[in-house]
Amino acid sequence: MRNRVWAGPGFEILRFARQNRGLICWLLPSRGFPLNEHTLSRRLERVAAHVPVGARLADIGSDHAYLPVALMRRGVIASAVAGEVALTPYNAALRSVRENGLEGSIVVRHASGLRAIEADDGITAITLCGMGGETIRDILQADSDRLSGRELLVLQPNGGGQPMRRWLMEHGYRIVAEEVLRENRFDYEIVVAERSGPVRYTEVELYFGPLLMHERSPAFMDKWDRLSRLKRKTLEGLKRANHGVADEKASELTRQINWIAQLQR
Ligand SMILES: C[S@@+](CC[C@H](N)C(=O)[O-])C[C@H]1O[C@@H](n2cnc3c(N)ncnc32)[C@H](O)[C@@H]1O
């Protein structure tokens, strides 16, 4: 019985994987293989794809500096600042840069948010990834005087896209690209924006993403199908709990469920 299992198609897959470890690693970078400055997660690969060639990049909340190191190794960017507020990831970023011999082109700064950026850096693109949308908004707001307005913002919020987009709109940033991707059972959004002058988005566009809701990609529609089911379940729970605080939450949830239902029509 055991032999039959090993002789079946599963064995072929296993043998292929063993013989082509490098190829599998490239195809499936985030499953079972370590991520590093050579092998980015699919999420960071998609972020990388939005960074313009020749950019002077500031990666804020850089952790191991995987993104700027990978982009520099590939010759995509001209220089980078890797900003990190926490000591352990800051040290990890220093180590990645040193191990790749990139001290001449990537500066690692221990600083909160945009304070990592100095006027002389001539930054042309900023990445803020893997944080809540509210945190990204707060980082942009806290030191907005460090923004020249010429930088492309490449943002990857983990939730909280609506407040983040509201900040962009209120500060004259137009959303020029958006995407949704799914990796390891999480849905991720990427929002790319540039300062353009006054711009107006509706509440629904801020919630779903103005470009995403018009494009309606399969990944985007699947994400909202899943969220709709989740929100309906939460609403049922709140209705059963039936008290004052829950009422407010319930009416907000009902509003969102109705928006999603309109999207699904
Ligand atoms: C989940 S990690 C994401 C790392 C990387 N950007 C990515 O997307 O894979 C978030 C990082 O942001 C850092 N961070 C959070 N708030 C920050 C701030 N105000 N300034 C700089 N870094 C910050 C955290 O210390 C942490 O290393």
C-alpha cells in the first residue's frame, strides 16, 4: 500500500521538487522556502513591480531591508534609505545591507516614519508596506513636511485601506494604480499614489479602491465575497448580543454589507 502511494503522482511531484529545488523556490517563493533579499514574497514582488526604474527609494518600516536590497541587487533603483523604528529589525536591515556589500548605496536609519528621510536624499519613491492602513496614514501625517510632493507613494496596507485613501485624497494624492493579491490565505492591497492637486473620491471608492472597484479583478471579487460572508456572520452575532454599543457597530456593518452586495450585482 505504502509503495503504491510512493509510486503514484505524488512521488513524481516530490521527485520533481527535489530535482528542481531552485525552480520551485522561484515559482513558490513563500511556501516552505526562506524569504530573503533574493527571494521576496509575492506581496513584496508586486510592491517591487511598482517602484520606478532609477528611483531613489525610501523604504519605511523596512525590517530586514529585503525590498531595497533586492531592488538594488537587480539594478532597478539608484539608491535607497531603509528606515526602521525598532532596534531588532533595524539591526537586521544593517546586516542585510552589509552582507550584500551595499553600504555605498543603501543607508539604514534608525528613525520613526518619514524622519528617516533627509532633504539631500532626493527621494523619488517611498514604500510603506506590511502595516495597518491607519499606521501608514499616521506616518504620512506625522512628518508630512518631509514629503516634497514629487515622490511616488507605493503603499501596501494590511487592512485600513479606507482611512489611508482618505488621507491621500485630503492631501491631493491621486491613486494611479491599485491591486489585490492573495498569498498564504491573506488578501493584500497595493495602492500607488502621486501628488496631483485636488482629487475627489466617493465614500464607496475610498472603501473598495477607486480603480479596483471599476476593474473588478477575480482576486478583488473573491476577497469581497469572503469578507461579505464574514461580515454577515459578525452581524448575526451582534444582533444576538443586542445591546447599545453593538447597535452602532451593527449599522456600520449593515452599510458595508450593502455596499458589497451592490458590488456583487
Ligand atoms: C510587518 S513589518 C513589514 C516589513 C516590510 N515592510 C514588509 O512589508 O515585509 C512592519 C515594520 O514596520 C516597522 N514600523 C512600524 N512603525 C514604524 C514607524 N513609525 N517608523 C518606522 N518603522 C516602523 C516595524 O518595526 C516593522 O519592522
